[in-house]
Amino acid sequence: MWDPEKYRSFGDHRSRPFFELIDRIDAEQPRRVVDLGCGPGHLSAVLTARWPGAHLEAFDSSPEMVAAARELGVEAEVGSAQDWHPAPDTDVVVANAVLQWVPTHVELLPEWVAALPAGAWLALQVPGNFDAPSHEAIRELAAREEWRPHLASTGILQPRDVLDPEGYASVLTAAGCTVDAWETTYLQRLSGEDPVLEWVSGTALRPVRNALDDAGWARFTTQLAPLLATAYPRRTDGTTWLPFRRVFAVARKLG
């Protein structure tokens, strides 16, 4: 279950890559703008403000996130990127921090490009930190005898299938696009008790939360907290630094 409030509690950190992503999209008057994995809708509203004449198509696989988006006036629907197909008038597709949840997205990208009209834009951003200490700690704990039977089927034990910038550039260029691809590592300054646990609870731990009842979730996070605190020690001023790598690609279909 997604927790929209938990996700939004780090809004500034999570939103910055989105703004840097859409800043590279030079579409002027798109007919349809698609927000793949719209989350709680606060960034969908940004797309509407940037392209007010476009029809916004927003969806997310989480009913909780869709409900939160609808509360903001975004006409979001429950849907999966895995099953999505571009409409003929789709001129901009934004996939912000969602494709890491779609195991076949590398195969889907050329299919989407083929269905898009000439001149359409496809912009994606995915976390590139699946070998970071935070995720290693999650996998280490999930692999223990107590948790493996409950979590083996969630996919949490395996790193996500994401590429580096060159990988996405190669896939999208071969599909018939011009591509701008890059990566950025943000050094995020967090505060509070167990701040890295709070951070990953909003995203990386989603499969764990879905698989466990409330008591199991409490035990899992209690065991995870000291592992993360060791990997990301608190500084003398009470803050914690969290490096977070992001991978970006903005493609425009030739034609």
C-alpha cells in the first residue's frame, strides 16, 4: 500500500529530479501529455500548468495514490504502465520514478516509441541506487530466515532492472529517437529519527509493506533501522547525508 502522505513528506527531494527532467522537454503545444505513475498528483498538476492546452492522461497502479491525486483535482485513473499503450495524439510521455517497478520496461520503450507520432517526446527518470547501502541492507534483512518465506515472491531480494544513461540512450536511439541521457547523484540532507528508514518507507519498502501485516511491518522496520543507521551515521549536527543516484533520458522521435 502506498502512503501518499509519507511520499509527500520528502516532496522537495523527490520533486527536484522531476523538474530537471521536464525542463529538457521542448514540446510547445502537445495535444496529449501522459503522466505514467502519477503518484499523489502534485506533479501532474505541474504538467497541466506547463501545457494548459493539452489533455492530461494520468494513472497510477495504487488506488491510494489515485485517490490522493483526485483530491487535488487531477482526473487520474488506476492503471499499469505494463498495460499502457499510447493514444495516436500522445505528444509527451513522462515516466518519473516509475519504470523501476516495471520489469519489462526496457522492452516496452521501443514499442511505445513505435506507437508515438513523429516529434513526440518520451522522458524518463529512474533511481540508480539499487546497489546502495540502503538497498543492500533491505535485501540482507529480507533474505533472513524469518523474512524470506514472506518476501521471496515480492522481488525485493533482487535489484531492479534499470539501465545506466548509455543503456537507455542506446535503446531509444535504436528505436528511432534523438536522446539526451545523463545521471545525477543528489546528496540529500535528512533530519529526524531514522531518516533513511523514513525515506525508503515511502518507496523502496513498498513491496515489504504490502506483504506484511502491521505487526510484521513493525518488526521488520525495527530490525532494519539499526542497519540503516550504521550505513548512514548521523552527523554531529543531528542530520544525515543520503546520496541518491538518478538516471535520466529524454528522447524525441524522429520522422
